[in-house]
Amino acid sequence: EPEVTQTPSHQVTQMGQEVILRCVPISNHLYFYWYRQILGQKVEFLVSFYNNEISEKSEIFDDQFSVERPDGSNFTLKIRSTKLEDSAMYFCASSGRDSYGYTFGSGTRLTVV
Amino acid sequence: RKEVEQDPGPFNVPEGATVAFNCTYSNSASQSFFWYRQDCRKEPKLLMSVYSSGNEDGRFTAQLNRASQYISLLIRDSKLSDSATYLCVVNMGGTASKLTFGTGTRLQVTL
């Protein structure tokens, strides 16, 4: 079964540092997403990406966040200057044309210290 | 009002029991509805889509009431392996549309 792959599975970074979270979506999917889940809280939408541009972003997705699809297979989330409150599980997802085939990656647990 | 509201639980039930979860959503323009399952520190996994006519998948039955903006999930003959958090999820529809998650209802099935 096709899957969404995320790396690394766990990243620890110092406050103020930049991090890049990587995702390889399912190859024939067209829509790509990042969600996050702070420990003990609900899964929250960050951003959707289609046709090489952002389709929608949430209030959480401020200027410190950016997304990129640099080479046609990877989909990255960059956090420019991490804060303690960025500590969370970050899930990448992709979906097909009808948005019904949503598949989540296994997540990257980001810990900011 | 929260966009998607669920009773957080936990629901502690013995093996073999029937358990029901409820969910309400605030946006009447929501297009599609799902139940996801999430194990501790894992990604959400689609359990089933929810249709107005009601749908069943083995021991799981989901129901949608658009007039009341209410979604339900019934699990019959609970197994230990059903222990997880069940997430009510709503989609506004359209291309590249986001999913809106409830906080989840935790289920613990015991011997």
C-alpha cells in the first residue's frame, strides 16, 4: 500500500534554530498538507499546497513557516526560528484529485529546548 | 462554539461491549465527514467515511444527521485492539480542502 514518508521521526532543536521537516507524498497525489498536534491537543491544519503554491493556510502558519516542493517528490516544512511552543508532532499528508484519499505520514516529533 | 466537538472520555468498556461516540460540528456548509482512529503518538488513520444514509463496516456503524449537525460512531463487540482515540473529522469540500479535527474520544477496552 502506498504511503507518505516523513523524516526525521524525531528532531530536537534549540530555540531560535531553523528546522526543516521532510515528507515524500504518495507519487500520484496532487495535494499536500502539513498538520500539527501539540501533545494532548487536537490535530490542527497548518497549510495546503497544490500546483506549486499554497492553497490555504491557517492562522498558525505565520511568517516563520514556509513550505516547498523542491524537486517534484519531496515536500518540506521549514520553521525559521523555532520557539518552545513549536514543540509538537508534525504530520504531512497527501491526497488525490477528489481529496478523499487523504493519507497521513507517521509524523515528525519536534522538540524545541 | 468549537468547530468539531466531541466528548473526550475516556470510555472504559469491557470486551464485547457496545459503545457509541457522538460528535457535533458547527459549520452547516461542511461537505464530508469521517471517523479516524489515532493510537498513542501515531498518525491519524481513516476508519470510515460517514454518509447521511448511514454506513456499516463490520462491527462499526457511522451515522450522519445533517439537520442536527451530528455524527455518531457505534462499535459493537469491542475488542482489546479497539483501544485508541477516535477522531471526528469534517471537510469543507473543494480542492485541497483541509480537514478539521475534533479533540478525540479515548476508548479503553478491558478484559
